[in-house]
Amino acid sequence: MSQIDVDVKSLREAFPEFASECVYPDGYIKRFLTQATMYISRDNRVLRAEVRELGIQYMACHLMALS
């Protein structure tokens, strides 16, 4: 079982609408990435690593949009 690490830089690259460090500071995004891993495990046996990473990024973006 492989555990993945999703970082702020990869989220900003995948979702340019969250690229502004003024509007979305690193700490803010990190908080939502951490929350996203409560819904989508970083060490899931069913999903490939790149699919898990994208799922965690989508969940973090969703949570940020709701906040």
C-alpha cells in the first residue's frame, strides 16, 4: 500500500483558480488538503496514486469553495 503526499504546489498547478497566494495562502490550502484526507485516504488500495491525488485535490477545492 503506497501513501501519497499532496502538496500546495501541485494543487495550484492543477487548479489555477487557486494560484493567488494573496487570496489563498499556503497555510489555508494546507488546512483544506488535510481535511480532504479525512474523506479520501492517502493510502487507498483501490485507487491508483494519481487518481487519489486528484481526488484529494478536488475535495480540498470543494471544501475551499464552500468556506
